[in-house]
Amino acid sequence: MSVNFASRCCFAIILFLPPASVWAAPQAVSANYRLTKMGQPFAVAHETFRREANQYQIESVTSAVGIFALFIKGKIRLLSNGEVTAAGLRPLHFEHHRGDDTAKRVVADFDWEKHSVTQQYDGKSESAELPPGTQDRISLLYQFMFKPPQGAGVELAMSNGRQLSRYFYKVVGEESIVTPAGRFETVHLSKRLGELRDGTEVWLAKGRHYFPVRISVDEKDGGTLEQELTSLEFSE
């Protein structure tokens, strides 16, 4: 084998190897959050992430607590499964369940070969063009474990099963924050879409695979919904 041929082979192997962040991301995650609305306990959420080879699955289950449990019946369940690629997570199927009411079930199916996403909700089925790197409502936050934010921010598309939207998360800076799970050195991201639409703030733990440890959402009614980490376990 000539030196030039060997060099070309090595270069080709390096070119197609996933970035180090893909290999470094954990095999499994178990996380618990508490949710507050205007400072009042609102709900608790339990999330799990698992990957085997190049496949992943995420499940998030949220249950109302306290007085809110009297008005919000059933659990909110989000499911995402798909592939782990050199670019991070590539969702194939997403589901959003609200209690046991099948009429409220929302689904998104991603066809990457045809560059199309099919969204099903309220008895309707609609298709839209699928931009590269599109995430679903729950995989979006786990994608940071595989592709940490760099530069000025992160731009991507996201399907929530009802519509496909493009978002830009600006990197605000680095902050030290305290949650019920402890103190974390974080990267603070901010998504602002104007006065008539919700704003979202996300804090990612730098030393914990850029996992989201706090999320704050400004709601349309003027309230604020905050989600804070209470426990976190990784399987490397």
C-alpha cells in the first residue's frame, strides 16, 4: 500500500467518524424535574433517555400536583425514538399523549429519505418539508448532549406534531445556578420570538453533558412556567 493511498484512507475514516461529543454522550439518562407556575408547585416530570448502538428512545411523563391535580386529569406523556448519527439525534417518530384521551394524541413521523414530516392531530394528517437537523419537542433538549451550543447560538427546526417551526436560541453567556439537584455551571440559552409569542430560557450544565437543568417559559397569559432539575443519573 502506498503512503498516499494510506493517507487518503485515513483521511476518509476521519471524515466519516462522528465527532467526539457523540461518543462522549451517555448511554442512558434518568432525570426528575419539579415544575412551578408563578412560583407555585404545578407538576413533576420524570424523563428517561436510552440508546443502543445507533438507536435512541426518550420518554417524558408529567403529572400535576397539589391543587392543579384537581383540574388537570391524567398525565402528559411525550415519546421520541430515532437514530443517533454523526450530527446527533435524528427523530423518526414522536408522540404526545394527554391522559387517556386518544382524540388528543399528536404524532409526527419523519421520513428523512423523502425530506418530509407527517403530522397528525385533531383527526387531520398534514405533511411538510423536513429541513436538515429537525428535532421534535422532546429530542430538541437532548440534542445538546450530542451537539453543544457554539458561537452566537443554535438555529434549528422543531416539530411538535402540529406544526413545524424554526427557532434560534441565542447564547446569553455562562452562569452558575442552584437547583434542587445542586449547583451547576451552565450555558444560558434564550429563545425570543416577539411580544406575541412565548419566550424560553434554557440552562445547560457544562460539566454534565450539557443537560438541561433549568427551563423557564413565558406563557401567553403573562405567567411563567419554570422547570428545575431535582435529580439526575447518567449511565456512561
